[in-house]
Amino acid sequence: MTAELQKLREQINQIDDELLTLLHQRQSIVHEIGKQKQLAHLPLRDFTREQQVLLNLKTRAKTRHLSLSDDDIDTIFHAIMQRALNLQVCESQQKIK
């Protein structure tokens, strides 16, 4: 492996670590949102909010000239939002038991 390749891989590893930290922070906030939804007797899933989040992300990506297509954003953030919903569903079911 070349020194340049090793350097690039180290940069990717650092970015991956930062992504893990950000995802953890996001999940902590998702947990709190789930609690607030339960207290307010709101549904866990809000399709309108999800669509607005995706639209905002796509707009910001285009405005900032990022190399992420709409499909990329849909794929990545659908997975993130689905995980958030799964977490909220599991937590709400635990409270019922």
C-alpha cells in the first residue's frame, strides 16, 4: 500500500468516527423526541415531517454543491429515519409492558 493510500484511508477512518459520534448524538435526541411524542399522545411517525426533512436536505445539498444525488440522500436518510422510528417504537412498547 502506498503512503498516499494509507493517508487517504486514515482520513476516511477519521470521518467515519465523526459520523458515529454524530449518529449517536442524533439517536439521543430521537430518544427525547420519542418521550415528548408519548407525553403529548402524538403518533411516532410523521410522514409530513419526514418528507420536509428530505426536501430540506436535498435543497441544502444542491445549494452547497455537494456531490450527493437526491437518491443518495433518500437512501441514507431513509435508513437513519427508519432506525430512529424503530428506536421510538421499541421504547414505547417497553413502557406499555
